[in-house]
Amino acid sequence: GAVVSQHPSWVICKSGTSVKIECRSLDFQATTMFWYRQFPKQSLMLMATSNEGSKATYEQGVEKDKFLINHASLTLSTLTVTSAHPEDSSFYICSARDPDRVSYEQYFGPGTRLTVT
Amino acid sequence: AQTVTQSQPEMSVQEAETVTLSCTYDTSESDYYLFWYKQPPSRQMILVIRQEAYKQQNATENRFSVNFQKAAKSFSLKISDSQLGDAAMYFCAYNNAGNMLTFGGGTRLMVKP
């Protein structure tokens, strides 16, 4: 149980275009999902917390207009990188918390490698 | 704000031997949860073990166990009978019974055959 999928696993896009990444909880309903960014050989950096049916909460320094997050259902959150630039190239990971579990662990998707050319 | 510190950027262990990864954290909360996550080369984050702060007994999952010292705010991971598949980045994480996980900087574990 507690499987999170992420799509696509990798994507290459041209500078100035937008790209959408999907995060799905497959066997549980996730009222809260999280989006992280990870640079090579570094830890995960929380970008935003996505709450179903409401606006996402962004961490300090994360541009809301560049990284659009939508959590339209209990099993799907999307991250759209708008007007992508080469510096947006990174590994993006989503996670979800199962509200039926009291231990607060997060279950992670396999990640998306974004390359902006 | 809570912080999590992993003081060992890299560790190495011989196959079948035991290794301990260190983690300290800073919090003023009394109720919280601690986790160790493994990130192999595939970069899929995998939960290794969890510890509830209110439990005095150290958590154990097969070859993985923790040494939880609440007063010292220390949460180390012991891997026994190390296997080649244990080679990965290991992240210590803290949750204060809310939504957000705070991660340490990670420790890269190498396993020598």
C-alpha cells in the first residue's frame, strides 16, 4: 500500500515553454501532497505544500507564478513549471501523506528529471 | 524552527559488517516523529524506519535499528550485516506531528564487497 506515482519520469523542454508534472496517490486519498526539488548530491528542498481544494502553501523564496500547483482531487496534484529556464533544470519529487496513518510519514513518487534547453 | 543535522557526508562499510549513521535534531516540541529514508541511485525515496518520540523503545526493522536518545536529541541508524544493496543516500527526517518533514543533509553510504 501507500504508492505514489509521478509522471513523466523525465522531460526535456525548450526555454520559455511550460511543463506539467503529475503526482498521484494510487491506493489512498491524499488531502495533502508535497513538492520537493533536489539538486545533485543534495538534500530535498520543500517547495510547496499542496492541499486538496485550496491554494498551495509555498516556501519562502519559491516563486508562486513560476511553479503553479493544483490539487484538484484527493489523488492528484500537478506542478506546472511556467516559462521554464535552464536554471529550472532539476529533479522534482512529490510526496503524499496518508491521513489514515497517524505516524506522519510521507510516501514519495519516483521523481521527475527536468532538463530545460 | 526545527533543524536536522547529519554530520557524516559519507560513510563506508565492509559487506556483512555493521555501520551507524548519525543524526541530531533541534526542537522544542515534545511530541514528534523521526524517520530514516533511503535514496538509492534510482532516486526513489524509501522509508527505512520510523520512531515516535513518545515511545522509549527503539524501533527495529529487520537489519535496521535506531538508537533514539530523546534528551540528547539524537537519532542514529544502525545497519547490521550490510549488503551491497544498502549503498545509497540516507536522510534523517523530523516531523512535529504536523504536515512538514524537515530533512537532514544526507549521508552517502558506500558498501565495499
